[in-house]
Amino acid sequence: FPATGRYTSSSSLTPPEFAPLISKSTSKVSRSDFLPYLVSVSEPYHRFEDIRNHATKDLDSIEGEGQGEAL
């Protein structure tokens, strides 16, 4: 494609300036800080995981039926 003037060459682009992510406070983050979040997502995640595992077992049993496996 011919240059249309709408795009610049990559050599003329400069990367954006990012400040380092350094915490100025001396506080430390511990696992207990995340407990409310972990509790809120734990039950739904385990239900999701159980459903996925059950579905995988069902698919494995369906796929195995037509392959001449002994019962």
C-alpha cells in the first residue's frame, strides 16, 4: 500500500513514559487482606469447577461408548 500520510514510520514513534509502580508506603499486603474477596468467589468457583468436571466425565463416557470398550 502506498503511504498516504496518515501513518508515521515506527522509527518516529516514541514509547510512552510510564512511572514505575513503586509503593511509597511501607505497609505490607497479606493474605488476610484478600479474604473477603476469596470468600466471595470461592463458592461460585467451586460450583463452576464441579460442573466442568461432571461435564468432562460425561463427554468421556459418551466418547468411549462407540469405541468398543468392554463394559
